[in-house]
Amino acid sequence: MKQRGKGYRTVLAKVDRARRYLLEEGLRLVHETARAKFDETVEMAVRLGVDPRQAEQNVRGTVVLPHGVGKVVRVLAFAKGEKEREAQEAGADYVGAEDLIKRISEGWIDFDKTVATPDMMGVVSRIGKILGPRGLMPNPKTGTVTLDIAKAVKEIKAGKLEFRVDKAGTIHLPIGKVSFGADKLLDNARVVLTSILRAKPPSAKGNYVLGVTLSTTMGPGVKIDLSQIRALAA
């Protein structure tokens, strides 16, 4: 097992591994234990009582963080005509049709998110094998295939995130940067948790949320009191 550095062990000593912290306390502790020289991302891991192998329990959805995620998101829009203009005016970094399909098929992937109008999905499907594995394929379920392409672009630029449970039954999401401070991180965390709670499948039985952990890019995990999380559901 890799030996942790002295700096990590120092901040780890500040975290009571047997304790479940209130959300506010946990975020303050995560903020205090950030030790990297760069502005670390604060991440949330939510372990759910679902079976992702069952299609009806494959939890997914979107959430718009009130304070964004602290990074510039490069948005590519597949659109033509008037919709192309709308996407450009909304702030899309790249807008086009067959020209973008050609660039991507040749290996260009210099963007973070994609949106498309419904009429473009026929040609976008040609590069599905490139976009799909990278989580970049537009999807009507997440609002990235839409006629209101300007709204889609603006939401992503403002901090809209997609979430989906992984094979282990856990959702991982960034909730901001250490530089945000505890209050803004708390606002983002509450919105994320509320969105995940609302996405509970009707077929999920027993406890839906089994664990919530906060951490920074380089820091230790801080476990959160689930009674507070379940109160959000009520």
C-alpha cells in the first residue's frame, strides 16, 4: 500500500473517521483541510440503495448549481440556420453541423459538453461511438437535445451538471471549488442532494441514501450525517 505523505496525514488527523458530520460542519472541515497549492475541487459521493443493473433503478438527472462549478465549460452546439445563431448568442463556444462532425471524426475533442437540436441527431449519430464513451452524446433526457438550444447552452454555462449512478450504486459530482467558501458550497450541496432525492426511483425499497462523503481533490473523505440528508427528502 502506498504510504501517504506527512501533509496528508496531518489533515487526516483533523477528521474523526468514526463521526458523521452535519453538512455544514463537514463542508467547513473539508475547506479547512484543503492543502494543495491549486484551487481544489470539492466533490460529493452519494451511495444509493439501488441496483443499477435494473433499468428502472438507473438513477440519472440534471442539476443547475446556484454558484456554478468554478470552471469554464466549453459548449459545442450542433445546429443550423436560426438555431445556429441562437446558440452563438447564448454563448456556445463552437456551433455548426457537418463541419463539426468531420472535425470530431478526425479526432478533435476540444470541448466539455454538447447540445443539439432534434433535427441534427441523425448526423450526430454518426459520431456516437466517439461521443458516447466520453459522456458527450446529446440526450433528450438530460435536456441537451432540444429546440430551445439557447436555454440549454445558458444552463450549462451557468453550472448545469448531469448525474448518473455508477455500477457500484454511487453518484459522484463536483459541488464547487475550495475558494467558494463554506456558504456557497453549502448552497450547491443542498441543491445537488435535493435533486438526487427527487430522482428516487419508485421501485427503490428501503433506505435510498446509504452514505454521503465530501472531499477535496487531494484531501481525505468526510462522512455526513444521514439523518440530516433524509430530512431534506421530507
